[in-house]
Amino acid sequence: MDRLGELIGDICKVVLPIKEEFYLGNSKSDTAVCTLGSINLLKEIKKSEILHDVAIVGRLFSENKGIDAIVRFVNKSQNVRKIVICGKDVWGHRSGHSLIMLHESGIDETGRIIGSRSPDPYLSVTRNEIEYFQKNIQLVNLIGETNLDRIFARI
């Protein structure tokens, strides 16, 4: 399944290239925004005042490599304390759901996110990185929300 998933991912990069991954904002902010699969929302936030109030805004398509990247980022950039998860979750991958389950339940002995309903929720980050993420990061669950005013109110 892992090789098939990688092959499908490589095909998607060619057929549906998506350049926008993240935008840096105010490095002193303790808040990050994750727009899940909503690329238009990511672009809207980039152009809005919100970018001045957050450390970073980015997307999350996958329940594995994408979550690994978020966990690594918050471990390296220890000023981030809150992640606002908004936008439409990626159909099939349910990456937002998996991020929340990781925060609540962690991983099992195989690296699988406990309670995830995603097809391939296996992480490569360390248990120490996950523990830091669980203990030090507050998640704000706005999955499905695409209204900038409502998102900004929670930041």
C-alpha cells in the first residue's frame, strides 16, 4: 500500500501541480493556520491581514508526510503554541481528522495514528516530537470553515 500511495502521489504532482504549500507571516506569533485542502482559502489568507497575525499558514493534504512536516515544524519553531485547522478536509485522506487524532491519541507501536480513519496514517516523526506536539500545541478545530471573518475571530 505504501508504494502504491507514493506512486499515486507522484502522479498527482504531475497531473495536478499545486505550488502553494505555505506562507510565512509574523515570526513572533504563537499561532499557525492550516487550511487543509482549501487552496483558495490559503491564497485568501496570504492576501489578508491574517498573515500579519500568524507565524505561518499552510495546507495539509496527506495524513502522513504532511502531518510529519507539521510536527517537525512546531518542534523546531517552538514559539508556535496554537494551530487553527480550517478549510475543507481532503476527501479520502481526512488529514485534518488524522491531525486531531494524533493530538488526542498519539501513535501505536507501528507508527500508525491511533483512531485515524485515513488510509495510510503512518508517521516517521519520533515519539518525543509527537509528545511535544501533544503537550505544547493547542488545536482549534474549524474543519469545514472557509469564512475568513470566522477564522480570524478564532486567531
